[in-house]
Amino acid sequence: MNAFDRQVSQTPLIEKTRRFFIDRKGIGFFKAILESYEDVAIFSVLDGKSGLIELIYPRYFETDVLAIVHDMINYDIVIKEAPDDE
């Protein structure tokens, strides 16, 4: 086992879950973009009518995931974080 393998095996894979509301018309596009990043996050539609989605991802991908979410504004897709009680 080399130093890199030891470092990776000691890094906790703590997941984070966040929920967002997204324009319904943009759900498929956002899912395709997110999936193109392979294994960055798990995407689930919780309520298609309201556009409620859930993203589950390792904490070390949080910067990447949030950058993808914020970039959707460039495609006229509005994504807003859902309150914790949703």
C-alpha cells in the first residue's frame, strides 16, 4: 500500500444531502449535466410537480456540486434550496 492509498482509505466518505426546487422544464437537462460528471452526486426527483429534487454527494465534492447548481442560471434554469422541512 503506497502513501496515496493510505490517505484515501483514511478519508471519511461522509455524505451530504441537499434538496432543491428546480424549474420542472429543467429537471431532465440538469440530471443529464450532473450525470456527465460521473459519480459526483446521486440525483433523485422527490416531487416532479413541484420540482423538488434531492442531491446526495460526498462532502469533498460539495464545491463541484454547488458550482454545477449555480451554473444552471446560465441556461435559464432556476434552482433554489428547499427549506429543511420539505
